[in-house]
Amino acid sequence: MLQPSTLKFLKDLSKNNDRSWFESHRKQYEGAKQDFEDFISAVLARHSKKDEDLKELEAKKCTFRINRDIRFSKDKSPYKSNLGASMNRGGKKSIFAGYYFHCEPGKSFVGGGLWMPAAPEMKKIRQEIDYCYDEFRQIVGSKKFIAVYKELYSGEDVKLTKVPHGFEKDNPAAEYLKLKSWLAMREITDAELGSKDLVKKTSEAFETLQPMLNFLNRGLQ
């Protein structure tokens, strides 16, 4: 579970997103950061028993900095209003698909996949889906996957309007080939964030996602 103080800090930060406020509340931030890292550590300890790719990972190396990169953004708010962690083979900056946990009051979610890979990796993933479409369809169409995630995310920001070059328009896997990211997400309520079952539920969600990650990472090898 995550402490109420962690959620309170994030709520307050979203209303007071400036450096002077942040510095005057640094102690609360350090507490929230530690609380989140402790939670991620517990998730890693539990799920690494089922996914050996996570065994060497440390929570502090999976979590993202709270500072925003505002160099090319119109929004100059200096801080994120969330705490996030990416748990991937080789670390959060690796090319491989992995798990993700996003903590933000009213907007939290658990899931993962592969976000906007570079062109060479994207080509490999599309080829793997094309070659092994039946297998991929069975993974993302399984009752367990649908029960947790419903379907892959297919917003306009991650999907082409046409089948990419090199594939026939009537390719059975067309809708998956159009994707530029392969992601699955399940929303988490604020009440769930404070539940004693949060680590267990997160690990269960990761376990459901694991076959898809194995498929994607096989294509990248």
C-alpha cells in the first residue's frame, strides 16, 4: 500500500507546481519518494519470482525523476504531479518491453508494454506480429488478459491511420501493425492505492501482462 501522505503531497504539488513551494515541502517529497520506492521494491521482490528479468533491478533505478524536462514544452511547470516506475530487462532506459506503475491521484494505472520504440525495433516487432499473428492474438485476446486490461491502448497518439509500408492492407494483423506502441493499462483508484493488497494486485496484473512482454521481447532479440 501507499501512504495517504504520498497522495496528499502529489495533490498539493499539482496545485502548487513551483520551485519555492517544492523546496519548502522537500521533506514531504522525500517521504513520498521513499514510500513509493518501498512499494516498488516490494513489487519487484514478489514478481521477480515469476519473471527473472526483474531479479537484478533496484527500485531507485526504476523510478523516474519528478523534475520535468521543459526545454521543448509550452508547459513550464517544473515538476510532474505523479510518481512513476518502469521495470524493464536491463533497466528503465533499455529497448525492451517492461512493466509500468503510475501513481497520480485520480489518474493512477498499472500495466506496461513497449512505448514508441526506434524504427529498427519497431520493424522487428511488426514482423514478429505478422509472422506469429495467431499467437499474439491468443495472448491479447485471452480471457485473463481481457478481464484485466480489456484491450491494447490504441489512441491516436500511438496508431497510424494506414497499414505501414511493407504490409498488405488486408493483413489479418493490420490493426496491431498500425500501432507505434504496444501498451496495456488498467486504472487504479485512489482507494486501491491505499489497500493492503496493492502489491499483490500489482503483481497479478504484471503476471497477466508477462506473456505479451515475452512475445515483444522475443522479437527484439
